[in-house]
Amino acid sequence: MMDDTATRELLGAYALDACDDDEVGAVEALLARDPEARREADELRNAAALLGATHAVLPSPGLRDALLSRARRVRPTAAGGDPALALYEFQTDRFEALVGGLQAEDLGVETYNGLTIRELVVHMAAMESAFAASAGVPTLPELTTFDIEARTRQLVEQMRDRPVSEARDLWRHSVDALRAWAAEGSGRLELPGVGFSMSRHSALAARAFETWTHDDDIRRALGRPLVVPPPEHLHVMAEMSTRSLPLALAFKGRTHEGKKATLELTGDGGGTWTVPLDIGVDRPVDGADPAADVHVRLDVVEWCRLASERLEPAAVVFEASGDVTLVEDLFVAAPAFATL
Amino acid sequence: MVDPAAAVAPTSEWERAVRERLVGGDEHALCECYDQYSSFVYGLAFRVIGDTRAAEDVTQDVFLHLWERPEAFDPGRGVLRTWLGTLAHRRAVDLVRREEARRRRAARDAAQPTCTPDVEEMAFALVAAERVRAALATLPAEQREAIDLAYFGGKTYREVAVALGIPEGTAKSRLRLGLRRIAGALEAGRPGEGR
């Protein structure tokens, strides 16, 4: 029988799974009655798991399907809540309706990024088909480049004399392919032009975000009022752009080691996240943190428009407290992934 | 002095929500967890076992366990990464401690898998790897060696003691002190300055 001091000596070995079975029993009995020991054990476990993170390797692609079929056998799955797919379906249906209602004289009007409305629809077909191809459901196999601008130019050239409804159909065909892929609950997207892969959730949210952005572009070009997505959809996009901030800061060379920011996005669909200003062992978390170096408060729609490069950092209306010099870097980094 | 409670990263709303969805039988929730953490779980299992097939079995078992008993993950005690990693490591070590699995190690170098981790895990893993390595580098060599033998070698502290020719009590305290230093260095965010 060990005393508590001797058992505490085992906490390191316990966290590394390096105890004998009877000792594991003694440690777990101690943890059940001693909160201090339990905190230390949790801390050491966390450190041990980080040791393991130094060797991340993707398993073979077939493992995911094998896991899912086993999962379905051991426990029935329930349909239902799939916020990213619902968001993607909603935004793509709305974009289709908008494009379907365009008049011939609308098509040559220039939009925010310099493309005409017609070219923008073609650009969407180029983008959607790139994602569909990445998901393993190619819809425009003749387009071989995954450089976004080159791909768009190639398809604009190819569609030069075709009616815009054909470009819309090409786009819709890819949307349907992506939706079917997503409905199967399947895997990841390997993005050939970008060199990394995205989870299903991130890919759908990113596509929905761009669809909303270009929907707005067309409305803006035609002098129509802009439309704000429903709160639950805004929330998914706001969260995605917020959680990717550490990577965005690294991408833009604007990291601040050891610092963090609380972002309070106000209005329906908003939320509050605290984000490290560097990619490191800390990850974005929900909620405000009083220890954050800066607290920034702004409207969730403004944030999304900033993240989609439709609002200049200097034009953002916000309130901030703490180290307000960090705000500029946050706002410059926010649109780092706007082209995805 | 590092506050041990603060060193356990807070659990995100996503983790709480995904747990709820798993409890409700939402298959997409399982997919999200798998997409986020499979490279971590598999990489850890592979590092310990040294065999792709066995590492895949462990990976499947870990995620099936999460699917069958999501209530067992307690967000109040730590992040999902730690929970999955703990499960994966235990199973991997159980396997390694069986003689049969030891023999598989011979095949380790013959079958190094090469894949790209997903973007979030990759960024995390790269930075974590760098910081953990830096933290490891500040440890006295004898602590580093003990941790490596125990965690990646799957040895018990008694076996570590034999392998290093030291008393068992010394092995225990090297593991604990070394791990505490790593936790402290990571918490401080600046390896080498913890504690």
C-alpha cells in the first residue's frame, strides 16, 4: 500500500502510461479524492499529448470509409443538423435565383473586382468546378490549371460566345456534384493549387462565403440593396474567419508571439472568440478573455465584409480597448484567405 | 510557478457542441472529429507501434470509442486532443507490450507513410513540434532520455530504470520532472523559460 506522497511521485509515469496496472489503480484512486493531484495529472497528460502531436501523419484515405462503415454497424446514425451543408445549399440556391433574374443589359456591368457580371458567373463556375474536382467529382475536366485567375481566364475565353445561362448551368452542375459529395458525409478536399487540404466543413463554409460575397457584388453593381444571410449562417462564416486568424496573421507576416485578442462580433449571428495572434500551441477559443491584449468590438456583418475583402481595413467601424495598435494587423490579416 | 489549471487548454464551444451531436448520433460530427484529429491520432500510434496496419487499427478503435461513448469525453477536464491522444497512446502501448507487436517494429523503416496533414493540424503540429522539441532540448539529457523511452518506446518506468541502469525512484522522478518542465515551457509559450 503506497502513501499519497509516493503515489504522487507516479504522476509523471502515469501520464506517460508507464505504470503497472496496480499502480494505475492507486493513482486513479488518488485522483478521485485529491483535486490538486488531479490538476497536475491533467496538466501532465496535456503535455504528453503534445509530445504525440510532433508526429502527425495522415492515415491512408481508405481508413475513413472503413471507420464510417464500422460506426454505422455499431450505432445507428441520426440525420439532421449539418450547419455547413445547410449554409452552402442556401447560398447557392440564392445565387442561382439572382443569376436567373439577370437581364441582358446587366451582364456587361463591371463588379467590385473588375470582372463583368457575366465574367463573375463564369468565375464561379471555374471555382466551383475546382472544388468539385478536388472532392473527386470532376465536372470540367478540360480545365487543367488550378490557378484561380488562369482558370477563370481560360473558362471566360471558352464561354465567350455562349449565353450566360450556360455558364450558370456549368456552375450549378458543380454545385450539385459538391452537394452530393457533402451529403455522403465524406472526407476532405485536396486543393491542388493551394497545396493543402480542407475539411468538408471548412470547404462548404468557404464556398458559401464566396457565393455570398459575389451575390453582394452583383447587387452592388446593379445598385440593388445588399442582402444579409440568416444569423445561423452568418455565425458559421464569422466563426470560420475568426478561427483562421492565427494562420492568416502568419500568412501576412503579422504575428505577435504570446499575444491574443478577443473579438466581439455584435449583432444577430455574431459571437465572441479569443484568438492567439500567432500560430502556436494555443488555439482560438470561445468567449472573451480578460487577459487578452486587445478587445475589439465590431458588427458581425462588417467583419465578414472585411474578411471577404469588400471593406477596407481603414473603413471598418469598431471599438477597441487595450493595445489598440494590434487592431491594424488583425484587420489586414482578416482577408488573407478571401480568395478561397 | 505555473498554475496547473491554466495549463489545461480551455475546451471550445465546438468541442462541447460536437460532443452533443455525437451523443445524438450525428455521423457528420464523427467525420469532423476524424478530419481534425486523425493525423494526430494515427501519427502518435504509428510512432509508438511502428506498424501502419496496427496504427490504423488503433486509430479506428479510438474514433469508434468516441462514437460509441461520447459521454466519456468530459470537456470540463481538458481538450478533445488530449482525450483522444491519451486513448491512442494507451492502446498503442498495450499493443507494443505484447511480444507479437514488438516483432512488427522490424518493419518500421520499410513502411514510412508519407501524407500531408490537413492545414489546421499541420500548422498546429509544426509549431507544436518545434516548441516541444525546443522544450525537450532544454531538459537535462537524462530526463529527455527517460521520457523518450517511456512515451515513444512504450516502456514502463521500471523498464526505463533497467534500460538506463538507475533506481526506479529516480526513473519516476525524471519522468515527472521532465514532463512538468515541458508543460511549463509550453504554457509560457517560450520554450526554455518555463520555470
